[in-house]
Amino acid sequence: MSLLHHPAFQSLVLPLVLALVTSLLLRQLGLRWAVLGAALGLVLAMATWPGFDWPAVSRAQVLPWVALCSTLLAALAIALKAPGTRAMARRNGLITAVLLTFIGLGLAAWGALGGSLLLAQLAMMLATACGVAVLWAWRAAAVSPVSLLPLLLTGIGLALCLAWLPAGGAGTSGGNAGEDPYYAPQWK
């Protein structure tokens, strides 16, 4: 088994490293851009795994596209200094980023217990990227609502995918009853 294909590496280490590196690189552009690095790190992690499939035939394949499009729109809003790009107060930004992290962890638990390991891994990627946003909110107090919007929209997309999962694997075509309709691990 390759380390790069291990679910823990894909869910925790890869998004953490990519989000930290992109945040540090975007920090050179200013504090407003640093928190957007967490969303960009999530997009890069999703580009690595599970990847951008077009046409997206399943709901889970739409999630990387949601993350990419919302991150690009947030970057455009920050570049144009649109409303909502000013930093929130340190306490408000920190609370918002922590809540997003807990939402990501809750979605991961819901995915793992609800029957989709792919969605659980994607939710852990989201929670890890939100953890980097917490770090920037605590350290630099530069969190703006627009910079957290891609993380929130990706979380909403994950919640919708989890809500639309068939109960107990019923209604899936092919495979054993109770199998994850999305997940086909490469590390087996």
C-alpha cells in the first residue's frame, strides 16, 4: 500500500500541508489573502484526490467543482475589494472558523457512520482546511466572510450529498447491499 493512497494521508496530511503552504504563499499578497489559502489548499487536495471529473455524473463528483468555483469567486471578490472582504473582529473570525471546523468534523462522522467513506474523507479534508483557517484567525485576525465562503459552500454540498444517500445501501445499482455507492479505494 502506498502512503499517498492511504485515506488518512489523503484526508489529513495532504490538505493540511497544501493549505498551510498556500496560506503562507498568499500571505505575501496581504493578510486578506492568507485565509483564502485554506480554501485553495482544499481545492488542490481535492484535485489530487478524488480529482476533477467532467462531466460530473454523481453528486460527490460535483464537490471539487463547488470548491473550485467558490474559491475563484472569493478570490475575485477579494481582488475587487467587494463588500464582505474586510476582516472580522478577531473573536468573531475565530469563532466562525472554529464552528466551520466542528461542522466539518460532524460531517465526517455523519459520512463514516452514514455509509459513505468517500464523503467522510472529503469532510475530513474540509475540517483540516478549516483548521488552517482557525490558525490564521487566531494568529493574524484576518478572517473575512468572503474567505470562509468556499469552505462553507463545500460543507453545504457535503451535507446535501450525505442527506441524499440511500438508506442502508438500498436502491444502489450493482454491488452488495450496504456498500458505499461512491467509494472505490485505491489502497486495497
